[in-house]
Amino acid sequence: MAPIVPPGKVVYGMQLPVQAQSKFFVEPWETEAGPSEMLAVAKAADEAGFFYIGVCDHVAIPDDLSPKMSAVWYDTVATLGWLAGQTKQTRLLSTVFNLAYRHPLVSAKSFATLDLLSGGRVIVGLGVGHVDKEFAALGLDVSQRARLTDDAYPVFAQALADGKVGEMEVEPRTVQRPRPPIWFGGGVPAAVKRAAKADGWIPQGTPQEQLPDLIALFRAERGDDTGDIGAISEWIYVGEPAWDLGRPAVTGSPEQIAEAMRAWTSLGVNHLQVRFPSRSVEELVDQVTAFGTTVGPLL
């Protein structure tokens, strides 16, 4: 398939707040928030020209990990389906969906339906997972996660593209043809090779200094210079914050922030997942709007 990002363009998107509340990235206000706050941010991103909004995927979190990871992870496809009916143009990304957790025909049915109901706005982001006890709770061996994913992927992709695998038909068909784009997540060479066989790559927090070698690997595996390559940016605050952000962040004018983003795009990245510190949903909506209207055009 051809890359979904238009040639010569850099696009940006974001993982939505509230739906995933890992202590590694959740803001304090999110723990008391719910669907209405998440929807406010999704609508702001939609109106501000964000290429995608993303929703994560976990089924169940073990007790010993929940203090750090939290057990709050909204169902990916259900949440994206709800958002599809309340947004107009932004694409709907699973970031990332664990293909090994479900039968590939079940997953294909879910994403095909989502693509139809959203008018062809799905980007399928896939990953192999990492929580040992979550695999065990679902009756799976975590040591086989790569093999399970690699075995499921051809069936999943064929069902989306053809609406048929062997003697089994999978309807409804997708709006996007031959199928929605598929990006694989991960930050190690094996993940990059897997992504090269699909349509794009979503590095999971990969530092800038590691990207050139991994992008070269992606290109070599594909045998050409096609395919969408992403990155998760630094934390961003448009303007000069009047409070302690509590973490390193790029701040300042739209021009200053755009210049920092170009450090990623100069490496070959064409889609950026951006993130914003915030003290409330209102502040996050303001930041999303400011980025889309003042920084986005400079990219």
C-alpha cells in the first residue's frame, strides 16, 4: 500500500487523555475525569487539524503493576467507535492494538466495521504487547508473543483487504481499499522489520539519536523509501508556562516549537505524536488548539 501521509507533508496526532491512565504519563486531573473530558480533547484535535487521535490497548492489568500502570485502559475499538460518531475528519488510530490477544478474524471484523462506520478514517496500529501476566490471564505464553503476532498478521491483513480468508467471508468491507493502513509499534530492530512489512512504523519513545539506524533498517527491509515513519515528540507547551511543568518540555513561540519538531522530521519522520502538560481539560484543549492553529501550519 502507498503511505497514508501525503508526500512531502508532516502530520501530527495525539494519544487521547483519560482513556489510559498509566502513571508514566497521566496528569492528575485525568484520574477524576471521564468520557466528556476525553471527548472535549478529541473534538479540539479534530477541529485543529490533527491527523489522528489515538487510543491504547490493554485488557487487564495485574495487581502488582496497577500502582504504576493503572488498570484504567478503555477498550480500544469501542472507544474509537464512539469517537467516530462525534468527530468529522481526524483519523482514528489504535496505538497500539495487541493482535495476539484476539483471533485475527475477530480483530479484522472489528476494524472493518470501524472503518465503515467512520467513513474510512481508521489507521490500525499494532504491537506485540509486554505484560507477562496479562498474556497468562488470556491463556497465552508471553514468550511466544512475536510468533503469535506474526502468525496472526497475514490472516488479519487478508481479511481486511479481501473480506475473505479461505472459505470464510468477513463482512462488512472497509471503506478504504484495499484496506486501512497498518502501522506497527515498537522500538527494537525486530519491531522495525515487522513494521517494514506493513505500511508504517510507530516508534515507542525512541530517542532521536537511535532513529537514523532504525530508519535505515526500515528502508532496507522495505527496499525503497516508502512507508510512514513516526515519532513521539518531547512534551510541548505552546507559549511560556506560568507553572512548573514537572518535566522537560519544549516551550516558547510557535516558531521555536516548530524548529524543535524539525529535528525529528529532518531524520525522515513524517508523522509526529505530540503531547502536552496540562492542569485541566480546559488547558489541554487550549494547548491542542494552539498547536494545531499556530505550530501545525509551520510544519
